[in-house]
Amino acid sequence: MSHHRHSARTGRPFDPQTLMMGYGYDPFLSEGSVKPPVFLTSTFAFRNSAEGKRYFEWAYGLKERDPSRDPEMGLIYSRLNNPDLEILENRLACWEGAEQGLVFSSGMSAITTTLLSLVAPGQEIISTNPVYGGTDFYFEHICPRWNTPVHRVRAGTDAAAQVEKLLRERPGRVRLVYVESPSNPTNCMTDLAALREVIQRVGTPPEGQEILLVVDNTFLGPLFQQPLQCGADLSVYSATKFLGGHSDLVAGALLGSSRLLQEVGVYRTILGTMAEPFTCWLLLRSLETLSVRMEKQQETALHLARMLAAHPAVARVYYPGHLDEAQNAIWSRQCQGSGSLISFDVKGGEAEAFRVLDAVEICKLAVSLGGTESLVEHPSTMTHSDLDDETKAMAGIGPAMIRLSVGLEAVVDLEADLRGALDMLL
């Protein structure tokens, strides 16, 4: 079972949660250790010179490896490959049925390495708005230096129509459509299948290339949404969040076809943006509990979302499956759950939001999300503070908005904590 996604006896595919316990690892290659060791080494020895030559030819794409004839790719150097890195990448790919996975030193290094490798200077990007603050900074301040125009469309129900208009206006220029769904921090859903249909129907790709659909799947993935199954070419993650899940590491991940990930992998090797062995080992530990953590966090979040919606000091709640009819229709087609990120507007503005944030007792006032502890923050002045007022208004990020990442504390305590803080506004 450790090397196959299907049962050797019945042929039935294993559930990803089952695969997280052993897939891609042979204990008897590591003295029978049930768990993979941490391979803290910078370099690996070759058996002979011919082997070293062969591995480097494959690693740098000088020759193509034929899996039916050639032996497996061997280990060279931990900037290229490492056992912990490879085992982790194999397991991550299982969640979305991807051909391959790549792991990076952070979510932003996953995003930037992907974009640098796949979008040439002069080619253009279409992105939904809002996106994570770091991604927005890259689009607004770094892409112009590389002569890479980025066109923004508002995330949500009519995003596909906006993308279609841009593709018709800019034939042969757009290389990539970048989407956050749900968006950060408004939880706005964008129809991925509709985007794929538009790209195929009206998109005119740059010469010799296709237009790629790349989705940041950090908020719901991989348990409650699988973009690759909805027509996306690539699914990117901040593995710092739910995949890591304990607020004790920083990492990123990318899932997709071997063809595309081979291109990105060469850039990762040269830029040096891979995750180091101990971080990979920690992520392997975390993947074993991913399902139980995300399911429990979602259960609590559903309860808290209902409580917030009914509280007299709350003006609006933003939570997948609890939005307007059109948004809920996208969510029901595309997702298998609502996740555990809730944003809500208090009645008032920044001062009222700050009163609530400063009054909570259990929820920690900190950015990030997806950890075992509950976190609250103020998007307008924290995670999305670098956005100008016009972009914030377009995205629906107001001064009264609070973002809540629901952890694993007892639901009765979290409800009492939030209710008590909100009651101070009455």
C-alpha cells in the first residue's frame, strides 16, 4: 500500500486520509522506522559516476526520463530533492488526484515561483480581486518591473463574464488567469468551471502556449474544494495554514500536471524556494490529522456563523454556503464544505471592530489562519493594509470587517467569548 494509491487486492482506490499514513514511504528502506526520518543532509552520494551523470541529466531536463525503461530518479542535493520532500509531495498530490506536487518554503514562494516560471515578460495576467495581501503586492509592485500587466476583475458571480470581456479585448496576450476562491477575506465564491469554459471558448493563447487557470485553494482545500477537478490547471496553497495546521511552520505547495510542474520545478531549483527537510517532516505529521482537524473546525464554524448572523451587533456575515442565492449556487456545485474561515462586519466602523478585537479572551489577535487555535484580525489595517482605498472598496473590505479563523477549542467557550465581546457594542 505504501507505494500505490489503489488496493493491490481489490483495485479500489484508497481514500486520501488513508494514504496520509504511509503512501510513498517504505519503512524497510529506513531501518523499519514506521515514520519517515528527518533527512538532514545537504547532499547524497552516488554509487558510480554514470549514475551521477544520469541523475543530473534528468534533473535539469537535458534528457527525458522514460519511466518504462529507466530506473527511478535518484537523490542528488537537497535543493533539488530530498526524501522528506518527495514523500510529502507524493502525499499532497493524492488529495486532488494530481499527477504531481511541489512543496515550497512559503505560500508566497509557491505563488511567485509559479508565476515567474510560466508567465514570460510581455504576457499578461487576469486576477480576481481581492487576493491575499502578499499576492496583491506582487501583482501591483513587482509584475510591472517584469513588463507583466495584471488586469483585475471582481471575484464572484460575474467574474467569468468580466474575464471573457478582457480575453476578447486582448487576444493573444493573456497567459494566465489567477483566482482566489473563496476570496480572502470576503469568502466570495468564483465559478471555476465557468472560467474554464470561457478560456476554452474565447481565449486566444500566446503563440505555442495555452491560457492557464491557477487557483489559490488555501481557504477550503484540499478537503472541501479540489480545483483540479473543476477545470483548474494548477492548485496553489499556503501550506502554513490548514496543511500545516499547528501554526509552527511556513510552507507552500503546488499541485497539477507533471508537464507544468516540471517547468515550475526547474525554477524552484534555481531560485532555491523549496521547503527544507524538517518543515517537510512536520507537514507529513500534520497531514495525518488534516481531515479530523478540518471537519471539527468546520463543525464549530457553522455554529458560530449562525450565532454571529443572529447577533444584534453584527451587520453582515461572510461564510461559504451562507451568502446570497447566486453565491450559494456556485458553492454547492464546486465545494464539499464551508470550511472554518468566517468574516463579519460589526455595526459601526474601525473603532467598533477594534473594541471587539481587543475584548476577546480566547481568540488570539493575530494574522494567519487554519491553525488549531482560533485567531481574529482586522483585514483593512492588517492583512490587506497595503491595498489602496479604491481596491478595498472594490473588494468589499471595509473598516468594520473582522476575520475569524476557527480553531479546535470547545464551541461553547468560543461562542461565549465572541458573544461577550460583541455585547460590549450594544
